[in-house]
Amino acid sequence: MNPWVLALLLLTAARLLAAALLPISPDEAYYWTWARDLQAGYLDHPPMVALWIAAGTALAGDGALGIRLFGPIGLAAASLAVVGAANALMPARRPGLWAALLMSAMPVTNAGAVLMTPDTPVFVFWCLALWAAARLHASGDGRWWLAVGALAGVALASKYTAALFGVGLVFWLLAEPAARRWWRDWRLYAGGALALALFMPVVAWNAAHGWASFAKQGGRTGAGDDLELRFLGELIAGQLGLASPVLLVLCAVGTGAATTAWLRGRDGGAGLLAALTLPAAALFLWQATGSRVQGNWPAILYPAACIAAAAFTTPRWQRIGVGIGFGMTVLALVQAGLAPLPLPRGTDPTLARLGGWPEFAREVEAARVEAGAGFVAAEEYGLASELALHLPPGVPVVAIGDRWALFTFEAPAPGKAGLMLRSLRRGEGPSLWPGALPAGEVVRSRRGVEAERYRLLRVETPAGAQPMAELPRPR
């Protein structure tokens, strides 16, 4: 067997093992509820992550492995796509193996392989669309536009940031002289029509639900009115951690060199890499001058940037970057799974998101039994979803909030007594639940380190109040 293929199989197996062992995060639990109510769209994102979770849980059950099953498998396919794209764009250099290795070493890539969020399918389909675009450029065969359109369309049905792939392609078609001929080829427009057709169910869902998802995500764009350089600092610091410092620098240097090669030598392959990186990077940097850019958003820039880094930077620094990247990944996974360092919540994001959920659910169940409550409820969607995933079978879990009106889950009958949890981080503001009465506190912790403290409240299901839903339970 080819040593590189064997290494990819071993890496995929390691990711599957980590996916099976690490606790489920609140966002993943929330997306698991999506998979139990499949629709063409949701308030937060398009539906692809729900489809992946539905397929995974159908094969492996409603546990961590089932929820995350297609993450490691998808990232293996993405690695193969990057190898093919790199070698097609740079046939003289053939940097494919190193490009895939650089990308695979990044902590953000491994997080996407192990944790199932919309970033995982969009990253995979972005890599596949990049491969199809590279084959288009290398072969000059216009039929590849249909593959580009199809893969870009399913990427857009994964997360709205995939629109930046189309922006980069248009930029390349306008700026690269050798690519301008495609404007006269009907297959370019057929590919674009195919992408739109695959995205149309998401549009139709939004039209039927008051454009809820478009309005929510569209409201997060833009840099705001005031210059806030702290957000720019947060973005850069986040990428240093998520990409790893050396790999981030190599990607920046490689992209700069690819841009120079494009401008000086009219290298269309290097130009495609630059076009799929620079406009989106400029957009994120601009937005960070006035509003927060989540650290995971720029992950889609790294496939093309890693190809550029593999083609235009020195092997010595590439080896150093791979070592540091994998080292940071292993440290993060060990801390997330075993918590050998008793770090507080403020310095350990794995504690805040992953720590102590199964044990916490047992404490909540004990409090419910002691209070004689018929159900458990929560206002925070992630908290409610975690409870639905972890509480014993037969215990109803009720979620409250406007977002649940967009689901088809049944509402609880009025007049039933329950126990609601509310994080102390939400302060003393008014509860969404009328008539809630204090009933103590419960703490979520990991190895004795507090992750979060929650207030317990006695509640009764009202008639005609905020939208409520009784969440699905594991099968």
C-alpha cells in the first residue's frame, strides 16, 4: 500500500476514535435535534449538517460516533481532493502531498474532522469544488463547470460563507486573461444554474419562514459603524491558534508568492489559488475592523492557501509547521478528552464547551426526581439539546424560545410541573418562562474544575406563552 494512503487511513482512524470518545458539544447536540426534524433550512444555517448527522446516526446510533461519523470520512475525501487540485494546478512542482499534509496538521482542520458543525461539510465540499476547478483549469474541458457548480451548490447548502467560493471564481474569471474565454462558454452558466438549483430548497424554506435564516445571518455581516481594532486582534490571535503559528505564516507567504507569480508570469493556476483566498481574506479582515469574526469562519481559506504554501515555501519550514500543528492538535484533544491540566474555564475552551455533560445530566436527573418534576426545561438551545441527548430515557425535555417555532416538534401540554435550568451567566434578567420559582443550583464540572453554574427553577407549562417544543430523545 502507498505509504501516504496508509498514513491517511491511520489519521482517519485516529479521528474516528477521537470523535467517538470526546463529549458532544452544545452546538453538536443542537444540530442533532435538526437531524430528527429534517427540513430544507433552519434558523442558523442551511441543512447539510443535519443530513450528515441523520445519515451517521442511522448507521451508528445517536451517540458521539454516529453524530460525527462523516466528519473524519469527509476530511479524508477533502485531503484527497487537495492532493489532486494541487498537482493539477502546479504540475511542475506537484505539491499535492505536502499541501494535504499542511492542511491536515492544522488544529482547525482536525477540529472540523472530530466535531460535527456546518463548518465540516462546507470545508469538505469547498475542497471538492476546488479540485473540480483545478481540473477545469488544467484540462481546459468546459464540462468540469458542471462539477464545479454542483459541488459549489452543495457547499452553499452547507453554510452561507460558501458564497465566497463563487466570489473568488468570478474574480479569477475577470482577472485571468486565459480564463476570460469561459464567459463565452454556455457550460459556465450551466454550472452556475446547477449551483443555484441545488441551493433553491434553502431559498424556498426561507421564503416560507419569513426569510428567517437569511435575516439572521445577513445581520452578522458588515464591519459596523465604529473602528474596533480589538476584533481584528481577536481574529489574528484566533488564527494563530486554529491554524498554528508557523502554518499561518506559511499560508500567508505562499499566498503572497502565488499572487506574485500570477501577476508576473500570468500563472493561471497560481491565480486561482490567490483568487480563492485574497478576496475572502480581505472581507474577513474588513469585517473584523468593526465586529467580531468567529475564528472558524476563515477555515475555508486554508485549502487553497495550503496549496500555495506547499508550492512556494521551503520544505524545512513546512516540516516544522506540520510538527507544531499536529503537536497543538494532540495537546488540545488530550485536554478535551482527559483534562490532565486543571485549567479554569477562561483559559480552557474545551472545558467550557465539552466538559462534564454526562455527569451533569445525572445531577440534573437527581434534582428532577427530588423535586418531583415531570420534565426538564431550558431557555438556551444548546443546554436543552444536551439535556435531551443525555438525560435518562423517558424524561421529557422542553425547550423554550422563538427558534423552536420553526420546528415541527410537539409542544408540551399546559399545566405540567417541571424543573428549568438557567445559566448564571445570563444574570438576573427576566425568564422566558412565566411564574418561575427558585429551586437551588447545580454545577457542571470536569475533574473538580467548574465549567458552569446553573440556577434551578420550578415551572409549569403555560398556555399560549413563548414557543415551546418537546425535544426528541435518543433512539
